[in-house]
Amino acid sequence: MVSTPIMQFGTSRFLQAHADLFISEARDQGQDVGPITIVQSSGDASRSARLDALANPYPVRIEGLIEGEAVQNTVMVKSVSRCLSTATQWDEVVRVFCEEAQIILSNTGDKGYTPQECDRSQDFDQAMSYPAKLLLLLRARYAFDASPIQIMPMELIVDNGEVLKQRVLELAEDDAPEFRRFLTEDVTWVNSLVDRIVSQPLEPAGAVAEPYALWAIENQEWLMAPCAHSSVQIVHSLKDIEALKLFVLNLGHSFFAERWLVASGSEDIFVRDLMDDPTELSALKSVLADEVRPAFIAAGLTDEFDAYVKTTLERFANPYLDHRIADIAQNHPEKVARRIGAMLAFAEEQGDQSPKPTLSAIVTKYGGDQ
């Protein structure tokens, strides 16, 4: 079996159409990157067929718009060399982590970080959270040869690398000082932001995804890029990219959801349907131009904002993507606070005092401060 410098925890269709695809394309171009060992950390036996299929070339269908032109093509992903499960192959997971891995990727879903009662056990338990399993693996690596390693979480958590680091350090609070020093000095914890709409899985492995994709990685000393790819960006700070995603794309979704809720719209309305409605499209463009753009002008991000809005509108109009407004409207008050309320606070922080009547009214409706 070939050595796998990249180890990935998570088998989601997102990872299949994102990091695994990028690394596959980089290898096709001759880059000396990967291959990947994928680890199923959930132990879900119902996904065993997917796990078996991932180690063979699998398809990702890319469907959407690029510069207004419809695109439909299929890419075969060939970057995965081995698939393991923590539930049944923990000893082999430990071996690969200690002997082969240089970069660790993860996307363990909403529940992956949830603390579990067994997290502080010295022995492996399948019920452990991902940070607790990672700590056991790092202890094993430290005992094996204490060689440096890079941890790159891809969960949708702000400062995800720092959050994971602090959780692991919390769980390791009673470990020896030398090991804790290894965790802080020889383990590189990387913050990143990922973005791609992956609309559906293919069976037994593969996915359908939009053309747009981003893997923004915050630069730091000792950083190893997983590959060179047009969708991979090494940036000084993620803050500007996070603001654009949250206050344009996510805000736009919640703005549409608010109008749909007020109109008591059909359950079968998709984002693309509203983009085809001149009234709804005009409303979205107006709120972005008149109420959001001034904040980004004040922040010195005018060009970045204009380019991102153009890309976002094209993504929203994707004729192949079934993105239901009813799904976006779930937990709507919380999303209004995180997206629209936070945008108003961002504008104030930038010194933008221009009126924002539409967005302010939405925030007030759900009990937030204007």
C-alpha cells in the first residue's frame, strides 16, 4: 500500500467534491501531493458501501453557470488510496496517523465537536467526539516519534483551527508539560474557510456540485498547502472573506427567506425561482447595493464586494441546483441575527452611517437591535 501523507476524517459528499477533488486534479497535473487515507469517524455501518467505493475513482458532476454559460461535466476523483473506520480499524488508523500522515483534514459535521462523557478516557471509545479521538492520535504520534504534523479542520466554524486546538488542549490539561508543548509548538493548527454548494450525493460514492468552489487558508509560519489549485487561496486573514460570505451570500439567502415567509410562499420554491422573478431579483439587488455595499466601501473592499456579488448572483441562478427556500428559512430568527444583525454591526464598526431601512426593519421584527 502506498504511503498517504494526507489523512481525512469524514466521508461527506462535500469533502468528495471539494478537497478530495482538488487534490486529485493537482495529482493529475503532476503535483507531488497526497494521496489520501479517508477515515470514517462516525462508525455508521450504513455507509460501509460508500467507504468501500471511495478508494476507487468516483464521479463528481459539476453543474451550473460560468460567466452566464451553462456548464455540465463530470470529473473522476482518484486521490483516495485507502479507507478506514475508527469503529473497526482503530489500530490501523493509529498506525497511519503516526507513520504516514503529514496533513490532517476533517469535516465531521455539526455533531463532531459535541463533548461526550467518555472524552477524557485514556482508552479509545467510538462514542468519543472528534477532538477527543484526535487527542488520542496525537498522544500516539508523540510517543512514536514526536514529529510535527499539520491539523486543518474544514468545519464551518469561525477560526476552526484555533477552536479545535483549544478543545484538544482543554482535554489534555492533565497531560505532561512536554506533550502539551508538542501540541502548541510542533502541531500546526490551521484556520480555513470552505465554500461550495454540493447539492446531492451519488451512489455509492460521488456528488453533484456547483462550479464555484473556495478553500481559503489563513497563512502562518510552517504552513504546508495541501495542493496548488485555482480554488485554494492562501490569505493573510480570513476576516474579509468571512464578511463577504456572511453578509452577501448568507444574508442574501436570509433576505429571500424573509420575503418568502411574509408572502407565505409555496414549499416548492427554489432560490433559482426567485432569481427568475424580476420583482424578487430587483429587491435583492437593491438591498445589496443600497444597504450592504456602503459598509464594504467603508471597509475598503469595494472591488472585492462587487466581484463577489456578481459571483453570488450567478450561483443563486444555477438552473441545476434545487436549493429550497423552505430549507433556508429553518431557524430563521437565529440566522437573521447572525447574518443581517451582524452586518448592521459590521457597518457601524466600519464607520458606515448610511440608512439601512429594509435590513433594520427585518432585525427589529425578530427582536434585535437596529
